[in-house]
Amino acid sequence: MLNPPIRLSVNASTGQKVTVSIIGLLFLGVLAGIAGVAALALGRSDPEFRALPAFESGAGAFPALAVRAVFAVAALLMIGFLVTMVLGTYRRQAILSGTVLEVRGLLGTRRADLATSRVWIDSEPEYVRNPHGEGTIPTGRRVPHLMAEDPATGRKVRLRLHSMARTLLPPHELNALADAVGSGTRPEPDAAQATRTATLLRRLADDPIARLL
């Protein structure tokens, strides 16, 4: 009997999705209000501009047109950022079905059979928002990733082993990934690398000290 698919804890929680949705709606409301006020102010400040042809560059037409163009570009950029944030929050998820890992992102979905792929653990420094200013600062920790590469196509799948709360995935999920990695057969040196990867995944799942790194 096949094990049911496991939805890994890399996706946003229901509360996070609701929060992002509310922020998005509030942002759109504020942006719409600003756009209305700006359009009203420009229309009243230059009544002669409304009677000019669209491409006529009179003394008062160019400044008003430039302001409208700048505002439109800024609004499009902000809306694009908002849409990317909301869609990324809703689409991001990872599912382990048997030995097949499926990682969904903003731009598409990638799959890898962990029983046959080349697998290894990689990591990157962790950064958080600077509470005292702009930009980000390092926390001193490293975020582990499970990497899987199809030996035939070279296509790679990358799974962040941290949840949205910046904690390691639950032990049962890490052990399930380790079981999937260790269930297949590969030629050397990929087989030895898979064994090391499965061992490290189980260590991350079972070692309290490792879970604090």
C-alpha cells in the first residue's frame, strides 16, 4: 500500500495567507485613493491641458503628462510587486508523493524522483530584516537545502528545509525525505552520496543540537 502524499511544511500557513491578502487589499485601496486624488489634482491644476491633442507638447502639457507617466510607472511597479508577493505566498508548496518530490514556485513546478536522482545537502547563510534600519543582516545560521538532479536531463530541484517560521521541517517530514532518498539504487559515486544525504537528513530530524543550527 502506497503512503499518502506528504505536504511539506514549507508553504505559508492559513494565517500568513490571510495576513498577506489583507495587506494586499489595503495596499490596493490606498493606491486607488492616491491615484484618484492625483488625477483630480492634475485635472484641476491645468484645465487647458485637457483640450490639447494627446501628443501636443505645450507649455503646460508636458509637466502634467510627465507627472502622469511617472505615477503610472510607479503604480505598475508597486502592483507587480504586490501580485508577486501574494501569488508567491499562495503557490509556494512542496509535496512528497512516495519518492517523487514536487516543488511549486511562482513561475512553475519542478519534480524529482529522490530514489534515482543525484542528491546532496547544500546550505546558504540566513538573513533577516534589520530591525534598526534598512536592508538585511546575517543571523549567523545557515539554511540547509535538499538538492536533487535528474542524471539524464540535469534538471535540478531545490527544497528549502526550513519552514516559513525559519525552523527546520518537522522530524517526520525529514525522515520521510531520508527514506525516499535511501530507497533507490544508483551507481557509484551517486550511491555513496545518497547514503550520506539520507544520514544527514535523519540527523537533522533526530538530533536536538542539529535542529538548533
